[in-house]
Amino acid sequence: MGNIKVVIGSYGSYNECNERALGSKWLDFSDYDTYEEIEEELKKQGFELEGIDEELFIQDIEGIDDNYVNWDYVHPKNLFETLKESGILDDDYKYKTFEAFLEVESFSEFERRVEDSGDRWDDDIYIYEDYSWYDLGYYYLHDCHQIPDFLDNYIDYERYGEEFSYSGYREYSNGIICIN
């Protein structure tokens, strides 16, 4: 689940080039229930959260593919709490939806959806895993409208499927995603 790991650094230690300048060890967010537990782990690793290490930032991240986010400016607490509230740290399907979502939308749009809807951020998102535009067109014509099979030779299923791209359907690396 989740599979989101971070290395947390502090500007104070980074600027002083002390033993914490390279940040914490990798922290798997799914191992923690509250941000206070993460702070306790950082203290065990020698961070002085009431002193030099007061200003934290994300030095490295795995499990979130959004090249448009400058993680240096995202506070680890805000990230953790958004991910926790979204439910993706505890639910494999939500995490899979999150990954697909980030291929076609930004992390800031994800944050907005979580802020508006909490763990129901994905209620209007549908994943058609391993579908092509052809598969989507075929599905809608055969399963939803139940057209007769003898018409198969006359229908351009791919073109029909592509029509859905005008109403929230988009390709991602493993199929089609619909975001309403």
C-alpha cells in the first residue's frame, strides 16, 4: 500500500553542513499513523526540531511521480496529512488511482480534491485498466448500448472511443482514466 517514502531534511542542518545535512533515513509514510510519530522518528535520528532543524523540507521522494512539484517547498507535515486524509496510504486501489491521476493531472489538483472531498477525492474517477480507445469504444457500444455483433465491420471503435476524450477521458500509461 501507499509506497510513498521520503527523506526529510532541514534547512538549518543543510546550511551548516552538519551530520544531518543529507537528511533522515528513508521514511515510509504508510508506517505512521500521525505526523507526531514521524517527528519522534526524526528526533531518534538526532534532529533538533526545537532548534536548528526547525525548518523541514523534503529532500527526496519515491512513489509520487510529478516532476512539476518542487518538493523543497512542500512541508513534510502537509504532505503526510494530505496523503493520510486521501486514504492512499492505506488502500491499494486508491494508490493505483492516485498514480494514474498524477499522469494526467497535477499534484496541486490532487491536493485541491482532497481538501474538498477528503478520502472521497476519487469518487468521480474511473480507471479502465489495460483499455485502449478501441476497447473503450467497443465497451460502450456493446456493453452499454448492446448493438448487434454483425455491425462490427462497420464501426470504427477506436474513433468512437476517442470521442470520450472530449468529456474527461484521458490516456495514461496503463489504460484510460475518466475524471469527472
